[in-house]
Amino acid sequence: MRKAIKTPLYLAMLCLMSMTSCSDSDTPAPSDNGGEGKDTKSTTGITTFDANKNVYSRNTALLADNVMQGFDFDSDGSIWYVQTADGGNKHQVNLVNAPRNSATTILTANTEIMRLQYFGHATNTAIEEVGNERYLWIGAYASARADGSYWGDKVIGRVKYQKGKTIKTNECDEYYYIGSKFTELHPSIDRENNLLTINYNDPDNAQFRCFVVYRLSDAKAATMTNITVTSTDGFETGNPASTNTKSYTVYCRDLTSLTPVAQVKFRKTGYGAPGATYYDWQGYDVYRDKLYYFEGQSNYNLVGSFFTDDVSQSYVTVFDFKGDIVEERTKVEFISNRAILANIGVTQLGAMEAEGIKVYKGNLYLGYTSRGITQENTKHYQNIFKFDISHR
């Protein structure tokens, strides 16, 4: 994991002052983050905690002993988890369906699964329901790094869930293309409001995080075209560690033919209070006309030990489609409270890694991978907490 980044006061001020002068031709100029005089106090409720209201699901063990990357919900009440595999399988992503676990006991979920290989890191994904079928939207055609992990997704893949199957990155049901110079693609779907959002790296300025929003129905009806992508050839050779690159022709829905609903852009740091420390980005979600942005790190990932008095950190910031802050960067307070975490039965060691955010049917859901359910057990368990934002 990356180390937390602390922005000095003068740099934070420079960041904010320069946000109107760092645009490019593909995205709108970054905004002024709301301007003076606007009430940007958070309405998410994440500064307080009530176990009876806020614990949604906890202590779920998935296929691999590793963090989840994110989650989504099924209309049948179950949860879809996406996680990177452990051990020597860094090229693999696991899709796991599991019931909600509101109890403190451990729920093992390793039967309703599908494996996806050579895709990417799966930082943000989405589940789409079509009748009785379920489709995962995920970045595809990524490339191997020296450590065996896969990054740099070139297109979005849409993959039908098939229990027990292993699907390679070249075997998706459909692909979606947003342009040749965009990589690290991470989708989000707002089913209620017919929106597909894709996060991508700014090819001109790495200080920014960028998003493009489409009507989901338009994206699914976009014209088809052949495009050429470059990726490592592990899916073809069966060697996940191969860093040999090749060009491949992929038949895609061409989203460059569409007019986006919005293009959102803001700095990766500098959007909080002067002198703020920033933590690893852990996902986003779009709901209606707002973008919910999630960051955080566990105490273990921050200091490299379970046995200190350090605490985990987690924050949520809400942006509008102009990139303005509409709800200020706000700390998820209970994640830094070791007594609360022990009392609700998720960790005795305070280790809570932020992993995934979702807004669904008037509620904000935050995902965390915990370690230290007992002093001796430091395996990874998945937890989801719920906050009512229907009053917004």
C-alpha cells in the first residue's frame, strides 16, 4: 500500500489556486471546489455510530484470505464481493456472492464464485441485473507488473456471472471503449438513475482523478467498432508473470461516439483542509448527480504492525458533476475508535482497511476489510456499514 500523503499548508493553497488552470482538451477545467459561502457540511452521518443502525454485514470470509476491492448489492438481498486473489494468483480476481451476515460469528462464503483472470486490480466494479442474469462490469485487458499484479486496464468488460467458471480477459460478453489514451478504467453503475461512470487516469497530468458519465442505456446501445489495445500476453500464453506485450483487436461498444452526461475532474490531494493527510483511494460511487469518493488505510498498512496504539483512517468526500465539493472531506469516526471496533466484534487490533463504497436505495454503504477478529487471528474478513442518507 502507498504511504499516506500530507499536504503542507502552502502546497494545499497552491493546489486550490491552480485548479482553474490545469485543464486539457478532454476534460473540463477543475472547479473551485464549491466556492466561498456554500454549506458543505457532510450529511452522511458518518461522524457518529450506532451499532443497531450502522452495522449491515460483518465477518465474512471470502475465497481468498485477502482484502475485498469492493462490493455491490443484489435485489435478492445478497452481496456481491470482488477481491484480488492471494498467494501466487495476483492475476486473478474473485467474484463471490454471499448472504448478509449481521452476526458476530464468521460466515465463510466460497461456493457462489467465479474467477476472472488477467483483468486488472478491480479497484471499482459494478453488478448489473438483467432478468435472472447478473453481469459484472470490470476493467479488462490490463498488463502484468514485475510483482505479478495486473494494472492499466484499456477497456471495460461486461461479464455474465457463471458459477464456478474461470473467465479470461479476452472472453467477456461485451467490451466498452472510451479512447485510446485512457487507462486504469474503473466502472460504477447507478441502476436507479440509468448512469454508467468510468474512472480513468488523466493522460496529461497524474495529479488529477478523472471520471466520465454516460447514460447506461446509451452505452449499451452504442455502435460497435474494432479497436487495437496493447497488453501483456499472459492470457494467451498461460503465463501470468509474462511482461511481453502484444497488440490485440477487440470488438467494442464505442463510447467516444456518445455525448457524456458529465466529465468530472479533481485533484488527488488538496481537496481537504489545509495541512490534511491523505490516504489511499479506495473506490467511488455515483448516485443521481453526486460522486462519492472514498479513501483510507488500516493502522497495520500505515505502520506495519498490529501491536501499536495506532488507529485506522477513513474519509468520504462528495463532489457534484462539475467537480465542486458539495459535502466536505469528512472522517468516518468510528473506524478510528478501537473500543467500538472491538465491541462490535470485528477487530481487537483496530485494523480496518477501507475497501469499497456504494449508494443504494437511499443509503450509503462503506466497506472495510478487518484483521484481528481475535488477538491471534489476523485473517481478512469483510464488513459493510450502512448510513441513511435518504433525507438529503
